[in-house]
Amino acid sequence: MSMLNVRTDEAMEKAIAALTESGRTRSEAVRYALLHTYRDELIKQAQADAERLANDPDDRAEMLAIQRYLGLVE
């Protein structure tokens, strides 16, 4: 496992303090925050992709063709 050094400011220290109140270590709090932020970014990208697909008839047709090929729809 690699190590990462991060400079914190007052806002970061406040956030870390809030995330460690439940007993997490500082390292666990930072990992938690990074993974949740990454998950949120992936969800935002998936939502944007879904909106794009919903609004483009060519993409919808391709998506349906792929679902049919995979046996997900008839």
C-alpha cells in the first residue's frame, strides 16, 4: 500500500474531525471521503450518460440492440 501526504487547511481539519467522531482514524476518514467522492462522481457520470441516451434516439436504439444481444430484453 502506498502512502499519500496531504496538506490540510482549517476546512479540511474540520471535515476530518467530523469524520473521526465515530471512531475512525484520520487515515480511515480520508479513505472514506475519497471513496465516497469517487462513487459520487461515478454516479454523476452514469446519470449524465443515461440522460444522453434517453434524449438521443440513435443511442437508445443501440442500447436496445445491445440489451437484446445480451438477452436482457426480448
